[in-house]
Amino acid sequence: MGSKRWIVGLCVLSLFTATAWAGDAVETVNGSAPAQEAVTTLSTSTVVSEIQPWIHGDMPDEMKVRLEAGFDLAVEKIHEVPTCSDLFETFGADPLKTLQTGLYFPINSHRKQKAVCGRAVAYTNVGAAPTFLCREFARLSTERAAMYVIHEALHHAGLTEKPHDQSAMTSREINTMVTTACQL
């Protein structure tokens, strides 16, 4: 019994020593910057790079490629541009979590293509996670795709739009707001 206590004590002591050594080793980075900043930056960058869109399996490859590129740029802008992430504050929503919980579907039915895609590239019902993409999405620039990803994420967070809400902004006004705030 005594030897088990001794081994446990040694393990605990080793753990505390390793923790102290780890803390000592990261007090400075390159002799100047505080280690905590470096660790925070590293962990935040890692978290941001791990955020990927959920894309339905029926999404055509060209749309999927454009969505992934636009999504990555949207995550980058939300992370790096404070005015971009601030767009979600009004709704009490975490912008990265809102992006992460979005669901992306292609519009496959001819009826929906005709009804929606004549006047839009994507749509999301207010407060809902699914975003439906029109075929035209595949032809957007990466910056424009990122703008639409953020625009639709704002609907997911609760942003309303005319004509459904007469006091809300138009789609064009939302696009301008996102483009300006997110430096796209």
C-alpha cells in the first residue's frame, strides 16, 4: 500500500513540475511577446480553421467549391474584421457559431429554381439554419460568395428583410452593409 502512495505522489509531483516547466517555457516568444498572446492566437486560429460548412451531398461540385472558398473567406473576415463580427451583435448571436451551424442545400427542384433563383442567389428563412443555393452561386467570385454566406448567416441569426418585413432593409441594402462592414 505504501508503494502505491509513493507512486501516486511521484506522478502528482511530476505533473506539477511539468506544468511549471511548460509555463516557464512560454513566458516569452522570441524573447519579447507574451506567451499567452501567442497561445491565444494559435488556439483561435486553429478554431477558426476548423470551422467548415455543412454541405448537402447533392451539392454540385462547382457550387461546393465556390461555397467552401466563400465560407473560408467569410470566417476569416468575421474573425479579423471587428465591424464584420459586430453585425451579429444586434441578434445576440456568435458569428462563428452561426456560420458553423448553417446547413447548405442546392435548390434542385425546377419550381423552386424558377420561383427563387430569378431574383436571388441564395435564401434562408429568418431564424433557420438551412440556406438554399441557386446554380448561379457557382459563378460568383470568392468575395461575392463570402458576402452571400455572411448575408444568409445574418438571416439565420434573425435579420429580417423586405418585403416580408416592411421596416427591414432590402436585400441590396444588406449586401451593401455586409460588403462595407466585412471589407469585401
